[in-house]
Amino acid sequence: MGIKIYFLGTGTSQGIPIIGSKDPVCLSADQKDKRLRSSVWIQWDDLDLVIDCGPDFRQQMLTSNCPKIDALLFTHEHADHTAGLDDIRPYVFRQGALPIYGLKRVVDNLAKRFDYIFTNENKYPGAPSVTSRIIDPQQPFRLSSKTIIPIVVKHYGLDVLGYRLDNFAYLTDMFSIDPAEQKKLDGVEVLVVNALRVEPHPSHLHLDAAIAFAQLVGAKKTYFTHISHKLGFHEIVENQLPKNIHLSYDNLEITL
């Protein structure tokens, strides 16, 4: 079967359209210009993984018909990547406590914000449960029979994890990457990386920087994600990109 990637959401922290915005992209009738917060569902043989669960998580699960989650991987603790954690309940009620993976800093942050999920004392019977797995960013880790390589990128001084699964890599909220971490991308066939907008930004790659990074990595195909309305209309931007670089969009499916 290989790896199948389903883009649950491809938008930035406010999504597109932004509430109340009169920007032309926010008013677009093109479904590809309507973006929920960034997340992906990965089917790797019989393993179902989700990276990040933002505030649109419930809607994304209903739309995608994701049947199970074997593990939930977090890139970092920002709300647009974590605020949907409570909505794992249907999976927990069917499967039991859900394994979550992230940096210690991220898991500690979640345990503070969602203490009723992490506690075992006087636990409310309707609350979901998780089993926490701390990622050492310098060590690959195993899920079932699969090996996942964490990749550290910088996001306004914050360490954010990307993940490499076989010949697929997913990076989001990246501004820069150290050479040793970039080397972990050698030989990647499909790369997903953020491209926030046209103008430079202090904590995200902008369009030209994302294109330059994609060309440096040299994947056969690159898909941009974590997109804001300031990048422009999907159709126009897509048609201006190099032939092996594409804009992702919500509910896009690709297979390796």
C-alpha cells in the first residue's frame, strides 16, 4: 500500500476565510481557497497517523472519514495545532487511551491546558485519555513496525518538530533549519513545507523562501501548506509555481 497522505487542513492560524474579512481571497468561491487549520492524516500500510489536531479537528475527521488513529503526533504547542485535543473522544471511546507523541515541552504544555485529559485522579468519566510518549528530537522512534525520524526546525526561536516517514517529510511553521537537520531530508521524494504569504514573515517561510528551500531539498514533488489569504488565490499561485512544486489544499490526497 505504501503511504497515503490526506491533507485535513492547509491554512494558517486563522484559517481561510478569516472571520469578517472582506479580502478577495477570503470571499473566493473556489473551494481550494477555503482552508482549515493545518493537519494531515497519514495511512502507512495498516498504520493511521494524524499530525496535529487544531480547532477544526472534529470537522476534519467527519469530512475525511478517518476510521481510527493509532497515534497523534504534535509538531508544537500553538493553539492552531492543538486546540482540538478534546475531540479525540470518539476514538478513545472506541480504541482506548490514544498515544500522543511530542517534545517534552509540548506534552507538558498540553497536560497543563488539558489537565482533565491527563489526570488519573477523580477523572470525569466522559473525558478522553491519552498515553504520552516523549520524543527525543535526535533519535528516530518506532510506531508498530515503522520508523519515524523527527526533524527540528525553528519557528521564531521555538523548536518545532517535522517528521520523516520513509520517503515523505512533513514540515510546518518553519522559518529556518540547521544543516544537520536538513540532512535528514536527503532522498525525500515528497516534501510538505509551509509557505505563509508573499511578503517575508518573522516566523514562517514566505513564498520565495519556501521555493528556494524546496529546490535545495530537491524532492520529486513539494507541496506547500500552512497558507494564509495573503499568499493569493490558489489557482493563480499554483499556475506560477515551478512544475514540481504545488499548493496543497484541503482534502487533497496523494500516494507514494
